[in-house]
Amino acid sequence: MDKAQYPTPSADNEVMAYALHPRYFRVLLTGAVVLLLAGCEIPGIYPDPKAVAREADSKATGGGCRHAMRSLEDCYTMNPKASRASIFAGWREMDAYMRENKIEGVAPSPVKAEVIEESQSVASTKDKNATVHK
């Protein structure tokens, strides 16, 4: 590059002439935007941590039901708040794992089913009482 192409800056605006050149300005602006966005967490990009935890819990419940040799219907009945799709996914993963490693299931205890029935009857009684007091 020939020095004749660029005007010689005066002593007063020497730094200013190079800093405001459009190419430098564009590079600085791009760098600033990249640095600002690199450390920021944009809301809505990541899933809700509570929803992820609920799904993982439902999958673990399904896996536990499969290991305890419970049917999917029993598992759905005993866990009404859990997502059925997640329970099924956990049940299916555990089924594949148990078949692959030749693991036998553990017989479920009948005490659990009785406790579930009692808790459901207590919950229905609470619902009836709640509607009476309104």
C-alpha cells in the first residue's frame, strides 16, 4: 500500500482517524456483540429444570416397575401424576436392559398395592370434604 493513497492525519485526530474507519468499526462492533452474547443465557432456549426432573422421575418409576415385574397398567395406576409416556419409556429401557443382561425381576410385594388403595380412598375423602366446605 502506498502512503499516497491515504491522507496524512494531523496530530489532533491521528487516533480518531483510524478508530472510526468503517472496517475497524464493523470488526469492533461484531466482536462486542459476540462477547456479549457468549456469556448470556437466553430465556426459553433451555427446558424447564422441573419438567426435566419430572420426566426423569417418571422414567425411573417405569424402570422400577419393570424390575419389580409390575405391568404397565399397575404402574400407571400407582403413579397417576407421572407421565405415561415417560413411564413407558423407562419400562421399555429397563426391559431391554434386563433381557440383555439376563436379569430376573423381583416379585412385587402386595403390601404396596394395599397402601395405594388406602391412599386413594383417603384422597377421595379429602376431595369430598373440600367440595362440601366451599
